[in-house]
Amino acid sequence: MHLHPTRARVLATCLSALAGYVDATGFLMLGGFFVSFMSGNTTRLAVGIARGSSEAAMAAGLIGLFVVGVIAGSLVGHYTVPHRRVAILALVAVLLALAAGISAAGAPGLAAIPMALAMGAENAVFADHGGEVRIGLTYMTGTLVKLGQRLTAALLGGDRFGWTPYLLLWLGLAGGGVTGALVYSAIDVGGLWIAAVIAAILAVAAWRIGPDPVQTSTADTARRAE
């Protein structure tokens, strides 16, 4: 992550906050299941299987939807070089708006489908030309490991502030989660409209930041080879 320009880091932190917001909304809406945090759903799946509970099916369904969302986001990104970030975030905004509309129609359980798809797709925003995710936006275990490693490096005389981008990502997710829970308490699933608007704003911000330099380089290489 230390290779990313400052504006891209800010965008990544905002997207982590969006993920926290949507995940907190989904957690409260679904009674303890996640639309973004698939490690938690995997644990619920395992416990549900061990207990013979129907909760295993819910967890498995959300995991499957998340993976499909990753595939959808990756495909959109593949076909929209060099403006992949904008296209993927537009997809996320549309899916969250769909979730908000479904919830408003009185089917909040079904709204979890586009919510999980949106959170999966979001992770493709910072994928490289080979499809490998460079910044995890909806999960923080790896980010916290990097935080600890960079703090260790700072203690040993290395970069004194190399840990800050990872802390900001974690704070973004946590802060978004707090905000999502508070908004849900105030206006219930209506908060999903806010998430959709935020995703659209971030799509515009990605447009202002400009094309992904890695993706631009890849596209230029492909054109030269033709």
C-alpha cells in the first residue's frame, strides 16, 4: 500500500468506511450475519454445520454471493480499463441503490443479496492487472498484520510513519461501522440510500483522481503489441 499516491489512499480509507457502514447495517438487519466480513460468516457456517442449524445455509449463501460479487467487479474492471475504479464503484452504487429499493419495498432479507454482491465487487477496485487485490477494503486481518509489522519496523529504526495507512484503513472500517449502526438505529434500512449515494460520490472522486497508472500501463502495452 505504500506505493499508492495520497489520493488513492484517501479513496481506499473512504471505501473501507463504506464497507463498515454497509456491513454494520447488514449485521443488524440480518441478526448477526455479515454482508462484507466473510471470515465471520465462515465461522457461522462452521458452527451451523456442527450444530445442524439452518443458519449454515444463510452463511453459505452470503459467502457465495460475495464471491460472485468479486467476480462481477473483476470482470467489470477487466473490460473498462483504464477507468476500472470508476466503473466498479458505479456498479457498487447501483447494487446498493437496488438494496435500498428492495428494503423500501418491505423485503430487507432479500436486500442482503445486492449488498453482499456490492461488497464483493468493491474489493476489485484496487486489483492489479493480474486481478490480484492490492488493498483489502472489506476485511482487516491482513491490514492489522501489516500495521503490526510496520510498527515493528518503526521501532527498529525504519520508516517512522509507514504504519499510518494501515491504521487509517482500520479506522475507516471501524468508523463506518459505528456510523452504520447509529444510522440504522435512527432510520432503519433507509440508511442504505445513504450508502448508495456515498458510493456514487466515490465513483466521481475516482474519476477525478484519474486512471489507475498500473492499468493504464497495461493497456498501453497491449496497444503497442497489436
